[in-house]
Amino acid sequence: MQTIQLKLREASAVLGVTPKDLQNLVQFGVLQPQRKDRFFVFDAALLLEAKVAFYLKESLGTSVPLLARFTREIFKDAERSKTGLFSNVSILSRPVRGKEVVKIEIPLQALARELEAQLPKTALLGDEASGRKRKGWKEEITSTFEEASGDLKGATDREIMDEIKMYRAQRKKSPEISVIALPQKKTA
């Protein structure tokens, strides 16, 4: 991975999440970035931790304490190969009273590659990531609104509200869960 240091807002842009979501992970102890002056600083390894935390949050819908515990355990012993790539990780979790473990596989290699592909965007962000408006933003947003109003001609308020509800329902979908039968051990 590249050697980088990003502020929280820049890191959130690279990860494709809102700064508030990333800040919540820091605030609740899921991620522990270093502080430089008054800012949290994210390096490449911490960005990968954040990527994995968001992956677990989206796919499992886990609580914050459990998410923090999973993330710590994954990166406590996460090994890099000689080429600098992480190996995939499996989490085994045993309930307090249970005897059988639950196994969760995390595609760490794929997430690291995805993050590598997102990192070049930081050079393009420039002032935009720090909250500054770029030149011509007013004209751009005005023309976008004009196009949208042209697209909405003839649409009723009810149709617009139904489309918004459908979009929100799509975003709230539960993660997909698949059951894969494992081969049974022979006992005789």
C-alpha cells in the first residue's frame, strides 16, 4: 500500500462514506487514528481497517462494540505477505453457551485492492476535500437543477414521492445472507 496521511474528511472521500460516518467509527472506538495537531490522521493501514469495518457493518449490521471487537481482532494478527498484500481472514466466534463456532470470512485482499484503486482519487480532490468550493460550482449546480426540472415536467407530486420512497426502500434492504453446506466429518 502507498504511504499516505489523510485527514478525516479526505479519508471519508476515499472510502466513499460521509465524514460523519467515519467520525462515528472513531468516536465509538472502532478505529483509533493518530492525532496530528487538532486532526485525526489516517494512514493506508487505518484506511483498510475502516474499509473492513464498513464492510462488516454493511454486510452483518453488527453493533458498534461487536464491530470494534471484530476489527481489533482482524488487524491484531493480520499478516502481510512479502508482496505487501494482506491474506484473507476468517473470524470464528463461539457463543458463551454454545459449542459450535460461527465462521465469517472477510475478503481482505479484495478490499485492499479496492482501496488501492480508490487512493488515486485523493490527488484529484485537492481543495474540494477540505470543504472549499471550486470555481464555477454555482453555474454547475444551477444547470443541473434546470435539467432535473426539465426531466420532471409532467410528473405528479405523487409519482415523485413514490419514486423517493422506492429509492429509500432500496437503500434500507437487509444484507444478503447465504447458507453454504459444509461437508460432514466422517466419524467411523
